[in-house]
Amino acid sequence: MTEREALIALNQVPGLGAVTVKRMAGRFGSVAAVFEASEKDLLSVPGIGVDRARQFHAELKRVRADDELERAEKKGVKLVTWVDEGYSSLLKQIADPSLVLYVAGDVAALDAPAVAVIGTRRPTVYGRETARRFGFQLAGAGYVVVSGLATGIDTEAHTGAVQAKGRTVAVLGGALDCLFPKENAGLAREIVANGGAVVSEYPFGRQPDRQTFPMRNRIVSGLSKGVLVIEAPYNSGTLITVNQALDQNRVVMAVPGRIDSPASQGCHKLLREGARLVTLAEDVIEELQDLVAGMRREPVARGGGHPANGPDAPLACVLTPEERSVLAQVEAEGTPVDVLVRGSGLDAGTVNAILVGLQIKRQLRLLPGGLVARGRSG
């Protein structure tokens, strides 16, 4: 049995998480070696008592990787374990990473620069509009927008990213074949069609419940460098994700709301406690500029004032081929958007999303009369 197969099998054992699996691997030398352990051997692992040793030993005889792999192949689902190359490097760093991620869509979306957008299931009109706008702008700027596919803020953030033709990742509180809420099944298909992914750590058949939703929140924050909260009541479950994000050393940001709105009291509490106040997508990117999809350290031209790739090297913008194509058509004095649409050969929605990204990357600026011109960085 390979390490990968062992992780897929162990992931089907109820009550067995990453921390205990790590202890088992340390005790027996590998994850695969766990399946050779006796009940007495299991009892020697820190944190496993008599009852759990008996339970785990019985389950280890039952679970099989090949059955789950066969189900995944039939459903078009990829299984990614923490020993696989495609596993998120950020998620791997948390204390209790998922043993296995069940992925519908593009696995590469899990390891791209990402920001989580979360909030209440019962947002106001302001909250819905704000979440959709941030989802659109962040996805248009090259970020992967991560959320939980729940009704409310999650749905709006995913929808905004899809409308921008960008990537978004939805982390479920149950198995992929038990999608909840069912009314978001269409949105889940759009997420996959746009190059994003719908993800779960649960084996097929696992229905969501009150325990699984809080557990999935650590994945939402774990996949992201920062967490943005848009509307959360004072005692909102959203704050569970915030606490997990802080434990994972993630940046926490919040959008302010009306001072008399109960839906914003949790955000205001976070702001009082030191969360970064943001009102624009540019604020998020400034806070996380080290992971902005379009920014990296570039060597300056020979003879420049800074050492190449040194700590003072200027930040250079890395653009996608589509962004470069659109930017190349922009004249210094300004170019109408409809001219860019015709010249690019892309549809208007795609061009608008590209323009949002170029503005956030400070490559473009808006001029009166529906014109865009190159920004200072452009």
C-alpha cells in the first residue's frame, strides 16, 4: 500500500483526523505502516485511548482506497492527498490539514494566490452587493476567491467571481455528492466551468451537519493568505473562521457597515480588535501585496539604482496574455472601451473583467467619456 492509498483509506475512518494520523506515522514510520499495527500498537500512540484503539483497529480492516478511487473516477472527481504534488502548499502548513481533498474542477486553483470572502447567510442588500463587487474585482485582478457556497455572502462572492470570468473555490461542509445547499448546484457547475473548483475533505456519501461546517471553515482560511469578512452579526458563526484564520497566521480584513445594522456588528467588533478596514479591492491587494497574482520582485535594468532581486527591488507587474493584449491597444491619451472589445476579439464581459484587473494592478486609469488610459505603472 502506498502513502497516497493509505491516506485515502484513513480518510474514511470516522473520528480520525490529521493530528492523530501524523502521530501514527511518527510512531510506525509511515502512514501505510498504520495498517500493519495491532490494537496494542495503536494504544501506544499519544492521544489514543482503549476505546479509540479498538474502534480504529476495526475500521482499518474495513476501509479500502480502491473503492473510493473507483467512485471518484466514475464521478469525474480528483482525489488529492497531502503527499500529492497538487496539494495546496498553504493548506499543508496548518496544524490539521485535510488528509484528502475531493476536487471537482481544476486542482491548480487550490494553490493559486487566494483570498477568502465570508459572511452571514442572511445579508442585507448592502452586504450582497458588496460581496458580489469584491468577488468580481478580486477575481478580475487574478485572485482566486475562496468561500463556502453557503447562501448569503458566500453565494454572492462566488457569483461575482464567476461574472468576472475569474476563478473561485467553494469548500463544502459535506461530500461532493451531497452538495448543500441544493439550490447552488447550478452555481457549483459554473464555478467548475470557469476554471475554479468545488472541494470537500469528506468521503462520498457524507451528509453535512453541525460538526462538518465548522470543520470545513479551517480549509476556507487555510487555502487563503487573507480572510475578508463582509457582514457578520455579533455572534456569527463566521467568527469561527476568523479565529481559525488567526490561528493559521492569516491576515483578517473586514468591511464596515451601518452603525445601526445588526448584520455588521461582528465586522465592527473585528475592526475594534485590529482587523484591517477595507472598502475597496485595492485595500485587500495592498494588504496582501506579497501574494498579489500580478506582482513579483523583478531585477531592474542594468545600471539601475537597486540590486537585482534585492529587498529594495521595485515591484513589477506580471500580466496574463489577455491582459497584455488589451493593454497593448490602450493609447496614452485614452482609448474607448468598445474599441478594446473589438480589437481584442473577446466578449465585452471578459474585457471589462480584464480592465478591472488592470486598474487594480495600476496599469490603467479611467478617463471621462468612457475612455481608459495607461496608469503610472503602465
